[in-house]
Amino acid sequence: MRTAPVALVYLADGAEDVLTEAATQVSALTHYDPEAGEACVLWCHLIRHAVRTGRLDPAEGLRHLPDSSASVWAERLVGAERARPRDFTANGWVVEALQAAWCAITATPVPASNPASHLKLALEAAVRGGRDADTVAAIAGGLLGAIHGAAAVPGQWHRLLHGWPGLTGEDLVKLATGIASAAG
């Protein structure tokens, strides 16, 4: 689920339809399954809405799917809210990865004293679910990061981030900031 940056490019008012198309196209590069494209559309719209409002609202993402698909996805998300991350066993299937991430987020209580610590706790739950843990945690992290921002990432995790070949963690922050600024 590499489409999170797509959501950041289309934050402006009126960009919803272009975001839907871009997420679908990026997904199609490697995923032939139309449900994978729907998962990416849903995820991107959830991220976009969270960045703009500070809230995760499945209805916001579901409204960008065809009616027949939206009802299926609504059921999947409700089912995920009643499950545990380890209950999703179809390793490598984008649909269950999104469900497991949603499960980790919604099943992990938000500490009243420090709501931003929800990011750490939910990501730990996602990873402990096993199987496709890296993808599940990346999906959950994209959603929670959209709400809480980089400040919610524990300092120890920041220190572990080494960047990308030729780029440091600081370079990646600058790159992400540039993407978001260009989209604004």
C-alpha cells in the first residue's frame, strides 16, 4: 500500500475525484485485483480526511467507492472492528491488510492522558498480529500519522529511521513537507 503519498498530493478542496483516479492507477501498477484498488481509494480518502479534519471517518472514504463496493467495504470495516489483528490470515491480500490495520486502530484504546500515544500502541498491535505485519503496520501508520503527525512517533523510532539510499530521515521529512506544500 504505497499510495499514502497520493493522498497528500490531493489535499486541496475539489481534489477528491482526481485522488480516486490516482489511487486506482497507482494500485493497478502491481495489483490486478479491483478490490486492491478499492482498498487504496478507501485508504487514501481516509488519510486525506484525517489530515484535513484530525478524524478517521470511514463514511468519508466509502462515499468514493461504487455503491455496491461501498456496502461490502462497510461490512468489512465493521467486521474488522469486532476482530483482532491476528484474525486476518490472508497474507499479502490488500483487503485483509487494510482490515487488520483498521482492527489494530479501532481495537486499541486511545489513552485519555496522551491521545497521540495511540499511534505507538496501535502500531504495536498491528505488528503483533503477525503475518503481513509490515504492510498492516504501514497502513495503520499512514492513518494514525495523518491524525497525530510526526510528533506522535516515539523519539526512539525517529532515531532508528535511517532514510533511503542517499537520503537521511531528515531528507525524507523535507521531501514529505515539499509534497504536502505543493499540494496545498
